[in-house]
Amino acid sequence: MQSTKVTPETMRMGTVEFIAFSAMLAATIAFSIDSMLPGLPEIADALSPDDPNKVQLVLTSFVLGMGLGTFVVGPLSDSFGRRSIMLIGAILYCIGAFIAWRAATLEVLLGARMLQGLGAAGPRIVSMAVIRDLYSGREMARIMSFVMMVFTLVPAVGPLIGAGIIAISDWRRIFVAFMCFSAISMMWMGARLPETLERAQRRPFRIKALIHATKELFSHRSIRISIACQSMMFALLFGMLSMVHPIYDITFDRAYSFPYWFALISILAGTASLLNANIVVRFGMRSVVTISFAVQILLSVIMLAFSLWPPSDGLYFAVFMIWQTSVFFLAGMTFGNLNALAMEPVGHIAGLAASILGGVATLVGTLFAIPIGLMFSGTPVPLAAASIGLCTIATFLLLWLRSKETDVASLN
């Protein structure tokens, strides 16, 4: 019997529920990173007392696993459907969380975190392909912006949840929370989300076909620029996440209140996606992203100046709070638009496109973020300087893309 094509109008989920569900899948990543931040000192004491700096690898090992998984889950979902790949990813994620829960050494914990990241790539990447199956153009950018808006609530509560779990139990119970979170999202999917990729539209999983599709993907200038800009944004975001707790602790002596400040900043930054959803249809994805990066350059210059010549502690902390908010705000103004910009011309290979886009950007961003984090020496100077450089590169790439598109339009 021929299946009926799933559209936004024929789905069991309404738009609001679909946005909430997609945000929960995307939030797997944020929850898996942000809720670990308050537990890093306890993990260092338990598993790496002689070299506490190694505990930062608990974050980066997850991101590396996610980056590697990102390369394969999209093509697999193009071949075998969206739902099955998301389910397999969730199972791997839960297995990794279980091993991490019982880990007796840091090495086992890091291996488990990589497995967790590998599994988390399934819901993260395939959810973007599902959105592309159902929407296109600026409407797709609008939906992704709303997803990002809901997604920002998880960083707001993630450190609070982690700190709460540690307060009543220990850091290991955070991994039990991960398993529960993933199980709930998969039960929701099983009950409410139909398969969005018809069998007739699936592509055989062949290496030669994947190579051909990848060449097609990188033949689009807009996709290459989108990947580069996302890499810069990931580098800044991961650098901030790696360095933010030490900054609160060492620079400002406010580690005890870190979860609350982080929650406040995440909520404020969450308004970025709401703003973007309301202006992107009017001004376009490229203009919004370019202006956002340019504004961040100015704010980062101000932060660098305050870091080099710090004023009173209260004013210094207030300026850092504003700047930290602006970095997360920038993510809300750029990621959804850059994803939509890249996915627009390749809807017929949406899964592969999402994989290559996310995989390359995540891995390159992580490679930039690791040395940025290791340069911490008691002040935000390395992070502010890195932000200036990264955002400047992204801004020039976007302006170059606009000039090339203008040249092509004038010739036509």
C-alpha cells in the first residue's frame, strides 16, 4: 500500500508541539554539556586528583564523539529513514551514559562520553533533516529559530539541575538523568512523530553515492561559507563553555553562584531566537547573520579592553555578564539561519547535508576551542581576543559571499 506523504498539515503533531519536540532533541547536546559544568571539580577530585585540568576533556570528548557521529547519521537517515536512526542514536547515548555512571577511572569516563556524543549526534542531526523534510526557505529558518528559542531553556536549567543532583546525591547521578531525558524524548517520538522520509525518496547507502553527494554539497558556495561561519561560532561557543566556570571561580570568585548567573544569562540570550524569528523573513538570513557577527566584534573589543585594564570588581563582572550574554545571543541569531542557508539548495540530500555541515563545523570548532580554553590564565583576555578574530573571519566571509552573489546577479 502506498504511503501518504507527511506534511506539516498531515502530521499528528501541531506546529507548537513539533517545535517543542525538535527543541528537546536538539537540547540533548546542551543538557549533556551544561549540566556537567558544576560537577567538574568533583569529577577531578574523584578521578584525576593529580591533574585536575584533564577534567575539561569530559566536555571535549563528548563533543568529539558527537562530531564523528555527525558524519554518518545523516546519510544513514537518508537510506533507512529518520525515526530508526534517531532511535539507534538514543540507545547508544544511553549505553554511554550507563558506562559513565559506573566508570571507575577517568579514561573509562572519557570513552563513555565519546560514545554518548556519538549517540547524541542521531537526534541532533536527524532532527534538522526532519525540519527540512517538512519546511523550506524562510519558513524553515523561522521554525529553526523557534527551536533554538526553546532550546536555550536547557542551558538555563542545565547547571542548576547538575548542581541540584550533586547536592542531593553525587555527580554520577547526572548520567542517570541523561538516560531518563533520552528515554522520554524517544517515547514522545514513537507516539507522535511519523516517518517524514518516504521510502521512494530514500537513497541507497553506497560509498560512491555518498562521495558524489558530498561533492555536490561542497559545490555550493553558500554551503562552504555556512560551514566556515558555523565553525567560527562553535569555536567561540565551546571556548566560552570551557572557560566560563574558571572565569567565575578564579577571576571573580563567584563559583558558588555560577548556576544562577548562567541560568539568567541563558534566559536573556533565549530572546535572540524570538527576535530572529520575527525579523529573518523581512531582512533575510544573510543580512541578520552578518550584522550579528559585526556587532559581536565591537562588543568583544570592549570586553578585551576591560580585561586588559580592569575597573572595580563589580563593574568588571557586570561587563563580563553582558558580554557572555551577547555570545549566547549571537548563537541564537546565527545557527538557525546558517543551517537554513546551507540546507536550502540540497533538500534532496537533507540528511547528508546536515551531517557534513554539522560534522565539519563541530570538529573544526572543537579544534579551535581546545587551545582557546587551555590559554586561560586568570582573565577573559584569551577568550575576548579569540572572539574578535573568529567573528572577523565570519563577517568577511559573509560579505565576500554577498559580493559574489551580487556579481552573479548583475551578469544575469
